Amino acid sequence: MNLTPSGPTATGVKISFYDPAVLGSTMGYNGVAANLAVYPKGTKLKIVFADGTTIHRVVNDTGTFVYTSPNQIDVAWPNAAIPSYGITSATVTVES
């Protein structure tokens, strides 16, 4: 993995998915949970999945996963639309 948290782009970032509505949250699907030491709350990200799909999200949460996987991002996504592969990798770019 070529992770450079202080730089604008990280490759090989582990991507997982969660449905905030299932957890009782009203945050919607425009955010991601991340290690706030790597991507502070409010950071705008361009996420390019391994299959080429590109999304733009804002860091608005963190999760307990950051203790064991600090380079992981958990993408808010409706349960019914979560890709069958469940976990993938991506290139993540910090946008201004």
C-alpha cells in the first residue's frame, strides 16, 4: 500500500460499506467513516474503486474499525445496493 496520509492521494485503501439508516442514523449516504487522524472530519474525498467506479464523499464519522485498520474507509451506502464483493480497495484523493 502506498498510503501517504499527509499527501493528497492514497492507493490501496481498504473500502467497506455500511448503511447508516440501519444503525439508526439520519446522516444519509453522502459520507464516509474514517480514521480522523488520517482524514479529519469534513475532508472531501474522491474515491475510485478497483472497478473504476468513482464517488465523491465527505468524512463525517469514525468507527471502531480504525483501531485495527487505520487505512480503511467505511462508505455509507444503502444495504440493498452494497456491492456483492463487500470489501474492495480504492484510490482516495483529498479534494479541496
